[in-house]
Amino acid sequence: MPHLNELDEKYASRGLSVIALTSEGAGQTEKWIEQNGAKYGYAYDKGGKLSRELGVSGIPNAVLVNPAGKVVWQGGPTGLTDDVIEQHLGGALATPVFEMPKEASAVAKSLRARSFAKAISAADGLQDPSLKQSLEAMVAAQIEALKAAHADGDFLTASETAKRLAKEMNGLDAGVEAKAIAAEIGKDSAAKRVMKGQKAVRKLQDAPVKQPKDAAELIKKLRKIESKFEGTIAARDAADYRGRLEDMMRR
Amino acid sequence: MRNLLLGIAALAMFATPATGQSVGKTLGKVELDGFTQTGARSYDDLVGRTVLIEFFAYW
């Protein structure tokens, strides 16, 4: 995977961390890493837990996760272009917590605990203002992404994100905004209905597809969701997934 | 024989990852072991970063 060396080198200082994961044993893996000149970080997904969670059924498979922890792209590694990566570097911390200087150890500790208000407050005392600016940009980008999801009618993402950010950003204006969005969705009966459809699609996305008949069965169920939730993001998500399944059937 | 080949082709097709299957999902607690060639010791150390995960195998 020489492309990972290139991506790591090109984007690390702009906020990208590359991590290769395997469910195989250390002995053969380490030998392979050495023989292939891999310089990027790697780790072990024992038992393939994360791989299953992300629906990975063939390797290699690349997954791009934005700074808010959301999967924004997945597919064969050759399909991941620089444009896609660059689109999702907004609000990413230029320096990972494990590379922060000693004097920023309180910032790193608060970030690991996902307490962004404490992290910003600790960064405020540093001589170099760039870390504080970077943290503020990260918080702003996450709130903007939350607002965009809400405005797009992606209520499930907005609701889950708002609840998480309200906690992580407690003590910041952004935390207040997140809490308000969570409360607004909680009171919105139309949003609740859409979320029901989105949850139904998500459940189907998690279902195993081992044989053509599994895909055919899912396509039938997705069509029902498209019809029941017409005009909403639940119908769009259902149609997207149905399209991918149909492509798979045609191949 | 033809049916066997068709069966193998069908299995291969369905072993191919569906592009974008988990797009939109937010990762929960991620538990990984043995971080190597990186200063990260757990996935939590990647907080605030855009992360490119690539699943691979030595074979």
C-alpha cells in the first residue's frame, strides 16, 4: 500500500491521520509491513469488530472519517482521490494529541476526555495561539456540520450529533447551540417520523448480504421505505442503498 | 461444472465491499490494539483528526 505512505506524508500536517488495520496476527503482519516499506501507523482490529461495524466484507477497504467521527467515504482504496480527502480536512486538528508539546499536556488530556471547553481554556494559557485557534476552528466546523445536517432534514444524524456535542462542548456557546438543536428535534413530530425511517434503513444496511437472495430481499424492503417516507432523507438513503445493491446484482 | 463456476462468481461478487456502506454512520467507541509506527496508543488519540482507515491483510 505505497499510496498510504504518500497520503500520510502529504496530509499529516493538514489534519489527516492514516491508520492501517488488520485482523491477522502480528508475526506475519510485521513481516509484511517491513517487506512493503510501510511507514504509516497500523494497529490490530482483533476479531474484526470494527471491520464488521463498518460492513467491510472484502479487503483492502478504505474508510474516511471526519473530525466529528462520521464516516464520509468508503470504498476501494484506489477510488479515494485527493479531492475527497481535501473536502474533509476542514476543522481537523493540525497536530494530533500525541504530538502536542509538553506545555500543552492539559489540552491533550482534555481532548482525550472529549471536554472541548476545558481544552480551549487550557490552550488559552499557551504562548502560541495557534492551538487555541485550531481548537476553535474544530468546534466551529462540527457545529456547522450539525446545523447543515439539521437543515438538510437529516434528523437522525443531527439528533445523535447534537446530543453528543452538547456534552462534549458543555461550557461553550457551541454546546448551548447543540443542546437547542437536540431539544428542537425532540419536539418535532415530523422529524421523529423521518428518524424512524432512517433507523429502518440503517437496520437494513447492517443486515448481512451473503447471497443474491439477501440483496433481493433488502431491495424489496428498501422500496417500501422509499414509498412510505417519500420526499424525506429516509427515502433518499433507502434509494441510495438500493442503488448500490442493484449495482452489486448487475456485476 | 457451469453451475459451480456461476456459484463461485456469485460468491465473489457478494464478497466485494459495497462502496459507501457505512457512509453517514458515526463511530462509537473504537477498540484497537497494538498501535505501531505511530504515537497514538488508542483510537481516542486521533480525536479531532480526519482519519483514513485502511483494512488490509498480509496475504
